[in-house]
Amino acid sequence: MPVVDLATAELRTLNQALHHQAPGSNETAWEVLNPHGAHAVAVGLNAPVTVTIKGSVGYYCGGMNREAQVVVDGSAGPGVAENMMSGQVRVKGDASQYAGATGHGGLLVVEGNASSRCGISMKGIDIVVRGNVGHMSAFMAQAGNLVVCGDAGDALGDSIYEARLFVRGSVKSLGADCIEKEMRPEHLKLLGELLGKAGFDGIDPTSFKRFGSARKLYNFSVDNADSYG
Amino acid sequence: MTYTNPPTVPRKSATFDDYTLSEIRRAASTGIYDIRGAGAKRRLPHFDDLLFLGASMSRYPLEGYRERCGTDVVLGSRFASKPLELKIPITIAGMSFGSLSANAKDALGRGASAAGTSTTTGDGGMSREERSQSKMLVYQYLPSRYGMNPEDLLKADAIEIVVGQGAKPGGGGMLLGQKITDRVAEMRTLPKGIDQRSACRHPDWTGPDDLEIKIMELREITDWQKPIFVKVGGSRPYYDVALAVKSGADVVVIDGMQGGTAATQEVFIENVGIPTLACIRPAVQALQELGLHRKVQLIISGGIRNGADVAKALALGADAVSIGTAALVALGDNDPAREDEYRALGSTAGAYDDWHEGRDPAGITTQDPELMGRLDPELAGRRLANYLKVMTLEAQTIARACGKNHVHNLEPEDLCALTVEAAAMARVPLAGTSWIPGNGGF
């Protein structure tokens, strides 16, 4: 197993080595030591490798990930797994703001809490948070699923498009054009699968509520002007 | 004999002119602000208010057509290992697939490549037409992140982080439902037919300290190969340039308020931001004070129309310019040959700006297959290439007349101003005087 110690190695060396692995390489499990809050660790990965980071990271860890499994054995700074396309990023601690921002695919798991704007502008990513999420989460969320096993802060799903939101605890308030929706069997099935993938098998999908777009603000109407204000 | 008192001529108000009155009536009737494309239409201090002095007793001119006058420019040499090497100092500004038709993007790519320069994507991602035709393609990184993905990021020749644009500093994008076709919707991950409102702020960073980390992330993803531009709307150019440089930009793009947009509120276009002419000297001052003029390149856009504008922007210290509206006109936008169709749309050739409605008779700002089919990308691309070559020749003509063997050797001392306003903004003397308003305390 390749082990890269960021106390001595350059971040650039780590990322470029991960980007340019020879096809068929058997070095599929990497370990990163002493991240000490470094930014942009394991970004732009493009192959089915597993990178385990022993400690907390700064901004944008796992950004634009494709195929790789990134595990943060600590907490993550802002924008973890931003614009992820596929693969999985798992944060064993807490995640700061913008977790999973604009992600197109793959799975982001936060075993602790996520801060504000979790899933902002998400475009197909699945995000499962074991704890709570902060205010303005799923703002302008376009597609994908956000599962919150704890509580959600103010203005959940403000200006949401077609993303699906599942919250088990309380929701402090809903944002513009976000409403509670019926939890149908297909949603329970999906939720069960997402919880299973995240490793949170003991949680009952029927204990969640579902939220999504009322689709009233999709086309501008002056009669809705107050909703924008 | 009878005497009739002479009548006074009916007098219209300068304040409440015909346009203003029509806008009040339109607002009262519809209950919504006016949305349109293009940039500020009001009269503004501009490059027309500057003149070149030419050679005289103290300066030797260069022979036209015979003595060399270089036009090449390298963009992104500060940190990127693969900077852009352009043959001419004129680039094509970011315009989205979605607001523009696929054929228009195709034509822009063809024209720019033939002239040796780059095109730029826009909100909505990288279209295959533009990537296949553009030898050098700048991939915009916008607040919406529509169509943003690492595969296209790696295909790009440079990355432009868009903080704002001249037509609407502080405003997000807008693409109304009639242009959100199946293909546009898929590229943006949006439902078909909705009115799309792009974000005005980036979702995962705020401020220059964050931007520095964002730029570092993009460099790490692309192995420090791609030049990274930061584009801002003309607003506070001195501070914006300094902060962009501090954040790690290779190139700073400043777009003045004459810069076009696909769709924005009229009130925004005409009342927010500053003229292009007012942006250049403060931006150059910031670069000079940091010791990075010509090391971090400055691109100026917003109302560039001909080689004289190019030469004036470069003389004031820009490294290159960018054109959008003018490039669309070169493709065939607002051509009087289609006057009947513009009239049918309630406009006239030269004034048509309802680009957001998707009914462009020229087939440029539309997603309608029939209208789009009117634009022949090969022919339109050739027209753009011709236009770019003419602009370059014009800029060279002026540079030679000023005795410069490269357009980058033009300098503020080659210029004078026709108005006090232009003299103050460009920081060059009023013609026939040595007075630069603002220098010397008054």
C-alpha cells in the first residue's frame, strides 16, 4: 500500500501520482498521513482507487472525484466532494459548509454533522448525513438525493428544482418553493438503499419525511413576485 | 388685418423622453421589468473619445506592409505550464451554448481558429461543436456550474473563473424557458422549458481568500497545466485586479458595462457597473504596483468594435481584448438584410436585442432548429475570421504610425483625449494640452 506523508511530501506530488497511475496498477489502496487540514487533498481522481486520509482535511477534499473511494478519517473543511461525478467520499467526522456542492453523481457520506449549504446546487449526487445539516441546505438543488438522519436548519431546499430531500428529524423552516411531499413506496425503497449504501442499516426509512419542489417558481410570474423577495 | 399669436412648438421633455415614456407604459401594462440582451446602450465615454498622436518630430513611424509589427500574445505564463499562445491580441468572449445556437458556437470556433485565437464557453458547459472547432478553448467556471465536469476541464486549454460580467456585475444568469430545449436542459441538469435563473455567487467559495484555495484546487485537478483566468465585471478595477492577483490568477479579464449579456434586466444593464474606458488604467496601476504588469495578463472587453479600439486598449496597458457582441455581428446578427423580420418582431436591424426570446432571424441567439439552420457555420466562421484579421491589420496600422514594432509597445503617451471625462478615465492629456484631470490636484 502506497503511503504518502504530507508532513514531508508535496500535495502536488500526491495528486499527480493518483491522477497518473498506470492502467492495471495494483496500487489501489493509498493512505495519506498528516493532512493537518491541507486543502485539495485527493482532488480530480479518475480511477477506482481507495484513498484513506488519516486526519482532518481543509477545503475541497475529494473535489471532482470520479470512481475513487475517498475516506476522511477525521473532519472535512468546506466543499468536500464538490462537483463529484461518481465514486464515494466518506467523512467520519463532521463536514463544513457546501458539502457535496454541485455534485453530479456518486455518494457522499457524512458520519457526523454537515454545516450550512450542504448539497447546494446538487446535480445528481446522493448525500447521506448521519447527523444534522445547517441552514440553506439543498439550495437550488437540481437533482439527486439528500438524506438527513438528524435535523435540518432554516430554509431547507430554497429554490429547489428536482432533487429529493429526506429528513428524519425536525426542519426549522422550508425555503421558497420547497414543500413536504408524500412518501410513496418507491421513495421508501430508494431511501432504504441509500441508508444501506451509507452503512446506516439500523435506521427505519419510514421515520423520514420527504421534501421537494412545488414547481411554482419554474416560470416567472409577476403574481409570485413576493416569493422572490 | 388679423393677428394670430404664433404657437409654440410642442416640446418633449429631455427627462421624460419617448423611450422613458414607453418603458413606463410597458411596465404599467405588464407588471414586470424589461429583459433584453446586449450591453449598455446609453452614451458613455469610450474609445471614440481618444485619439492617437502618431509619429512626429520625436517619433519615427514604421513602414506599412513592410516593417514588422508583432501581434502575438501569451496568456497565462505566471503559473501554468501550458499557457495559451495567440497570434492576435483579440479573443472571443464567453457566450453560452443555450443562449447561442450550436451553429453559432461552431462558427465562432471556426473563425477564431482561422485567425489564431481562442473562444470561450459560457454558462451551460462545453458543446461538442465548439470544442471540435476551437483550437484554443477557454472553459468558464461559473456560479451555476451547469455542465461543469472534470472530463471537459481536462479538455480545455484554459479555465476562466467568472466572478461577474460587465453587463451585470453582481447578477446571475438568465435563460428563459423557450430556449431550454431537451439538449440544453440535459447539459444543465434542469427540467425542459423552465425559466432558468443561474446563481450570482459561487456555491463553494466567497471572497479572495476562498478563491485562492479554489484556484489551487483547480490547478491540482489539472496538474498545474492550464492557465487560470479570473473574469470580473467593471466595478472596482483597482481592487478587483489586486485581489485576483493575490488569489493566484494567471490572467485577469475585466468586462466593462458595454459588454453584452444574453438576457438581463434593462435596469441592471444600464445602471450597474462602469464604462470599459474607466476600467483599464486602475487595473494596470494595480498590476504595476504589484510588479506584475505583463506578467499577469490583462484582457479588456466591453464595446470593442475595431482595430482602433484594440490599439487604444493595448496602449492603455491591456495585453489583449475580448469581443462578444461584435463577433455576433460579424456572424450575421442584426443584419439589415433581414429588416422585414426584425420589424415583424417589433424591432429593427441594429436594435434587435430580445436575444432571450429565441426567435433570432439570423439563427444565432436561438435554439429553434429552423432558425438555427439559417446560419451556415462555415460561411459565418469565415466572416468572423475576416473581421478578426481586419481588426488586427487596423491595430497594426496604428501601431506602425506610432513607431511600434509590436502592438504591445503602444503606450498611454501615444494617446490624447477629446473630452475631459475621457482624459480623466484614460489618464491621458486632453488634446492640445498637457492636462490630465485628476493629476495635480484638480
